[in-house]
Amino acid sequence: MKTIICSRPGMRRAGVAHAERATHPDDMFTPEQWEAIDADPAFAVIDAGDQAPVPSGDERRTAVATAVGKVPNGQNATVAAVSEIAGFKVTGAEIKAAVEAAKE
């Protein structure tokens, strides 16, 4: 089982309009389709065997904002860097939203 988190619900990948968060069986998509979805910064794919439960809603936004704030000076808040700090995969849109919220 894999959970897909889509930063823009309704986006289409692999022939499917994705919800904000949905869990699918591993055979829902081909390995190539899973790779393409995971490579898109608008999506985060979390394997059921990965880490602890992933937060959602306000808890997730807070965790992403905290992780963005912990990116070392001189480094970009990339999806990979923020995901590593947060302990779960984040999307590019989540990072952008956290950066914009910090400016306010």
C-alpha cells in the first residue's frame, strides 16, 4: 500500500485525477507510473512500510514549516532537504506555502 499526497487535488497523473490524500494498493500503477508520480514535486508518495504515520492537515503544515525553518543557512529548502528534516515526504507546493506563510 502507498499513500499519495497531492498538493493540487484534481491533478492528473498516470490516468487518474488525484485527491489531496489517498491510499492505493501497490499494483494500482506500474512501477514506471509510481516513479513518475513520486518524481513530480506536486506529489509525495509514502510507502506503507516507510517510517511512522504521516501527519495531515494543520499538523502537517506545522511540521513542514518547522522543517523549512531548520534547513541550514546557505542551503535551499528543496523537497529532498525538507523531507529529510521532517521525516516524511513533502511536496514543493507545501514548501512554497510554508515560505509564503513565514513572510507574513
